[in-house]
Amino acid sequence: MNQEEASGKIKDHCKTIALEMMDLNPAITCLDDKETQEALFEASYELTKQLEVIKKRVIKLERSNGPGADASTEL
């Protein structure tokens, strides 16, 4: 697997996980414990936020190594 394939795979998996995380919210609202709901919503938010960090880092790497990027370090 090359870097382009790996980047695509990582972004696809992050998207899948994020969509699954969105499905948690309706189930969480059905729980009868406010404290548990708050903890789960907070944890769900943090997980989703970290998925975005992963995707942004991969996109940044793609842009730095993509077409038109200057990979030379010589002056």
C-alpha cells in the first residue's frame, strides 16, 4: 500500500466511524440517567473531535506531498 492509498483508507475509516458516532446520539437520549447521558455525549464529542484531528493531519500531509509541492530541501 502506498501513501496515497493509506491516506484514502484512513479518511474513509474516519468518515465511517464519525457516521457511526452520530447514530449514538439518539440512543443516548433514550437513557434514563442524566449524568450518564452527559458523560456519553461528552465522550462522543471528544472521539469525534479526535477523528477530525486525524483527517486534518492526513489532508495536511497530502497537500505537502501532493502535486505542486516543493519537496526539495536544497537552497
